[in-house]
Amino acid sequence: MKYNALIERPKCTKHGEYMHLRADNQLSEEAALCGAWYDCPAHGCTCSVLLPSVMLKTLVHASIVRPKRKTKRV
């Protein structure tokens, strides 16, 4: 999976620490498809950030923006 470079890693909103990229071996196939996951390194903190993949953005966009149906005029 290809990721774009970040200018700055996400920071935890509770601790202000830079988050760490979650290792690929810790992700399920579904989570890996969603994108890059970052976790707070502070002990016991459960804050995470998802940077969505291009595929996830495409799927979400396709589910929101549906083509208009053509209706026949009588």
C-alpha cells in the first residue's frame, strides 16, 4: 500500500505527544485497507488517528455521490 509523506505526524489531543505509526503486523486486512493508523505512545492512552487511504476515500465518495437517475417524461 502506498502512503503520501506527512509534513508532521499527528499529535495526541490529550498528551500532546507525537503518535507512532501502527505496525503492519498489528493490522487486520480491513484496517490496512482503511489507511495508516497512528497510536498515542503514552501508557494506557487509547487515542488513535486514521489517515484514510485513497481506496477508502473513493469508496466513501462513491457511496455518498450517486449518479442521478434518468427519468422518462410522459
